[in-house]
Amino acid sequence: MSNKIESHHSDFNAVITGHGSYAPPGILTNTDLAKMVETSDEWIKTRTGIERRHICKDNESTAQLATEAAKKAIAKAGLTPEQIELIIVATITPEMVFPSTACFVQQNLGSKKAWAFDLAAACSGFIYGISIAQQFIESGRVHNALIVGAETLTKITNYKDRTSCILFGDGAGAIVIEGKPKEKGKTQSGIIYSTMYTDGNSWQALNCQAYGSRNPVSKPLDDPKKIFMEIKGREVYQQAVRRIVETITECLEKCKITIDDVKMIVSHQMNARIIESAAKRLELPDDKIFININEYGNTSAASVPLAFDQAIREGKIKRGDIVILVAFGAGLTWGANVIRF
């Protein structure tokens, strides 16, 4: 099922005015992992493109990472935390079962006016969050929104499973979106198009089954490993490449643009080989694909905003550029946002 949102029937554009990211200072290298499981730096780099990943300390939490990224995005937008009206935190490693991580971010920031909630769409969470905020802004319901993707995946990683423990890192990224009145006769900035999909039939390809109502904390697990993430690598690889190609193709068609019009595609950083394979099928030149998985690993919902912020700071995305953000993750979920920055 797809939910497509186009910004042609509104008096407001949903414009990104602030961006920021944060990664904890702790580093776990491939060489470090080779001391923990049977692997090597060369094996990991060849198959995933990952060289290192940032990891939290035991006392560092998802809300803390989210708050640091949010502060940067709010400052970049020229706003104060008190002015923020909506906070959406995309995460699958929440602060606790409840309340939502977004409530703690609201508390940390002192954003007393904001209503806040979490969004659990795994690696696609940030894409979904942008789409939701876009609708609230274009309808005039709120004037601005803070969208954060934040994860502490290393806290649910099985460091005895060499196929999955090499992939994941911790981090957070954030953007501020504001409603700006449309101006006749001018090229409109903002979110041009959003699309999202879900296939719940394939949930077993990527999951973490404990603890929830199926496997409550009061009942012994039939498999102790259910407290960790489980990944069926080959199935995820094939699905991810296909869905990314389909979704970017849809974006180009619906927006009546060509790949030449797009300055940069910022993909969820799940695996460099998946991104490269999708890019090859789309016949994309290397300079239109941003990859930073070598530094951060897979950070799920934090991945796209981390990469987006870095690409802007490095001057690879400038004002007026058309950018496509695209992601694929557990659910299965996938989607994209087309943005004129």
C-alpha cells in the first residue's frame, strides 16, 4: 500500500530550515570486532563498506543522542526550543516501553509548546516522519516540526552473531521543517513529493521479537536470541535493491523530472553494496550517491538524517538542489521524499 503526498493543493510549503546530527564518541572498528567474532577488516569492508561505527556507553540513551542532534537542527533553523510545535522521533530502540522517546526529547529541550510522539518504521522511520510532518504543516495545523531519527542499535545487537554484529552503530540526525507561504511565479522550495510502502507479510526478514505482547517479559523465551535483532541477509538484500529502484523511479515519474535534475540521492545506509547495486540499475553516476556507511555503519532511522546533514555540511547539497531521500527497512517498510532544498 502506498501513501503519496503532493504539495500542490496547499497555501504552504513544508521547507527544511534546519539540520543537525550527533554520534557518540565511542568507536568500534572492524579490527575490534575481529577480536570478538571470526571475521576480519577486509571481509567486512568488502561485503558491507563499513570500517567503523559509533557506539554508546551503557549510560548513554536514545533520547540523549536525539536531543543533541535536535539542538543543532533547531539552532540552524534560527529557532528556539520553546518555538517548536511538533516533535516526531523515529526509532526502534526507544528510551523505554513508555512514555515515548519524543517525550524525553521534549523535556530535554524544554519545548513546552510541542506535542510529541514516536514513530516505529525501522530504517524508513525518518522518511515516514517527514511525510507526516509535511501534512501537518501544509494543512496549517502547525507552523514547524522537529523530526529526529535516533538509534542505539548496539544495545540490541548480538555480538556472537558475526553476520549481523558487524553492521550496526548508534547515532542521531534531525531536521526542522517550517511552513512557508507559497509565492506565485516562483520556484517553490520544500518537500515536493513523498511516498511510503509496507509489506507486513515479510516481517520475518528483519525483526527483534522480545519484549512485546507476543513475547512478554513475564514469560520465558522459547529462544533466548529473540532479545536481539534477526536478519535474513539475502532476502533483505534482494528486496532492498528492488524497492529502492522502484521508489526512485516512481519519484522521477511523479515529479516529472529526470535523474539529471537530481543533485543527490541520500539513501539509508544499510550496506554499501546494496546502495551501489541500486545505483547501477538506475544508471546513476557516483557523484549523485552519498555514502557514509564506512564511518557509521547501519544506524536504522538515524541513517538518512546523519547522511543528509553531512552531505549539506560538505557542500554536496546546496540551496535550490533537488534531493531524494530513500530508505528500506524492517516491516518491511520503504519510501522516499523528494525535496527542493
